Amino acid sequence: MDLLLILTYTAFCVAIFKIFKIPLTKWTVPTAVLGGIVLIGTLLILMNYNHPYTRFAREYFVSIPINPAVRGLVVEVNVKPNIPVKKGDVLFKIDPTPFIAAVKQKQAALEDAKQAVPQLKASWDSAIARVTQAEANRDRAKSAFERYDEGKRKGGKNSPFSEIELDNKRQSYLSAEAQFKAAEAEEIRYRLAYQSNIDGVNTDVAVIQAQLEEAQFNLDSTEVRAPVDGVVTQMALRPGVMAVPIPLRPAMTFIPDEDRYFAGAFWQNSLLRLKEGDEAEIILDAMPGVVHKGRVAKVLPAMAEGELQFGGALRSSNQLFQRGRALVLIELDDENELLRTLPAGVAGQSAIYTEHFTHVSIIRKVLLRMQGWLNYLFAEGH
């Protein structure tokens, strides 16, 4: 951009010297040079501060790494690379055989758990009956013991009951009391097992039901589907590959169909002038001579050069020397169909025009368009 301005001024001076036949003397040439330095320097300062320009503009997009939720052998790849797909379309399938077996196993276990519920009710009723029987036996043994004990105390030495008989009745009563308490404990155990519910469902049944739902989820996950509308590109997945749910090695990369945002890296010197809504223009290397108009959507609030994260390593002072540029998101006003056909991630150059010194922005716009025309000139291997 600076070179274009210098060349333009040089061409202007040459034309003036030729048209008006100004002689090249020790006064005219230095005057033209000094005038150019002052004029171009002033314009550069005003433009760089009020209407910044960057050579580093690029479209950024988010890719979604596709990882299966389960581990298994890929048996079918349903998506074709670079062909748009809709949300929910099957991308590839994993062998479902072990997951079908797991679902059937949990279904059988669930039926067993459901059948066990009425059995628990029957066991509880039986325990209640045993408690009643044990209580009657205890009361009978207690009554006999108390009769013997009272007869022994009243009869003294002439009592018809011996010490051995009294002790036998005491032991019978204590045994019946222990049996009654054991029957009560067993009744409590069956009652708690039967009445243990979550939202009205027996806990054992609820546990198996949850396991069945998890097994069904794993089975459904053998069909990996598109998370949103988009496209898969550079796909190397083939049947026979072992797909694993490891984020470090996705099965394929999915590019969602989203609105395009361009980001430009601008020097920090002009940050006080930039604000959301400022007019912006972008030229792309892939579209020489075409200027795309837009607006500043956001000046990102952080730069990576100053980032700190928790860790066990100290920061080197060399990292303080990295000054970095501020990232500015630019939203295009109107995306034409030709732009939509370009690959995501195209690069170019951008300029932002603030409300300050608006008359100087005309020069920046002219220079940006001249730079766009220069995109027709490139050499690859020549």
C-alpha cells in the first residue's frame, strides 16, 4: 500500500515535470522529494490511524471433529466427500452386533427384575405371617413361663414346679422372643426391598432400565449422523477401520454451513478509533478486482500474545517481545453466489474506515482497489 502511494506520487511528479517542462535543478528535484515525503508521510499517518489497513485478512470457519460415541468396526460409509448433507443424515455406520447383544441382555434382565417385584410382595406377606406366628409363640411361651415362675414363688419348697422346669420355660420364652425379633427383622428387610422405589418404580427395575437405556443409546450411536447442515471434506474413512471415541483422532472432519466471518489483524495503534459498525472493505486474492463491503462486527477483547494458563512452567521474558495484532471480525453486507463458491478460509486484505477524517478515506479506498487490481498479477513457478 505504501509503495503504491509512492509510485503514484512519483508518476504525478514525472508528469508535472514533463508537461510543464520544469528543469531538473538542485532546487526543483529536492523540492519535489521533500514535498513527497511531507505529503505521503502526512497521508500515511492520517490513514493508518483513522482508516487502518491490513495485509492479513482471512475467512475463518469452525470445523467439527466427528468422533463416534462408541468403539467399533466401520462397516459402511454413507457420506460422500464435498457433497452437502442435512442434519441427521447418516455419515457412517459401526458394526452393531455387540451392541444388539447388550440390548437383548439388558431387556432380559429388566424382565427378570419386573418379575421379581411381585415375588418381593409375596415374600413380604409371608414375612408378615411369620411375624404374627412368632409373636403368638412368644406370647404363649411367655405366659407359660410367668405361670411357672409365679407358682414357684408362691409354693416355695412345696411348689409343684421344680427349678429345672422353671428354667426350661424361661429358655423356651427367650427362644421364642429371639425368633420373634428375627421374624420382625426379616419382615422389615422384605418391606424395604418392596417399597424401595424411584418415581414409583422399584429401584432394581430402575437400575436395569437405566442400563437398558444406556445400551440402547450405544446401539443408536453405531449410526453416526451429521450434527448440523454441512459438508465433509478430505475424508479418508473407509469400511474396515476401527473407529474409537478418542478426540485426538477423529474419524472425519465436518464443516458446518454457517454465516461467513472475516477476520483482519490490525496494528494496536488504531484501536481507539475502531468500533462496531464502522465501514469496512475486503479484497480477496481469489477474486481480483472485486471489493466486498462490510461492517466491523466485533473487535475481539483478547489477544493470544498476552494469554496465561494454569501450568507448572514459568513464562519466558522473550514472550514479552511479541507485540501481536488486534483481531477484528468483519461481517459482509451482501454475500454473492460467487463468494459462496470459494473454499472456506480464503485470504485477502482489508481496510476499515472510521468517522474521523472521512475525506482521507477516499485515498485509502482508491489504494485498496489498486491493490485489488494487482491481484491479477501473480507468478507460480515462473
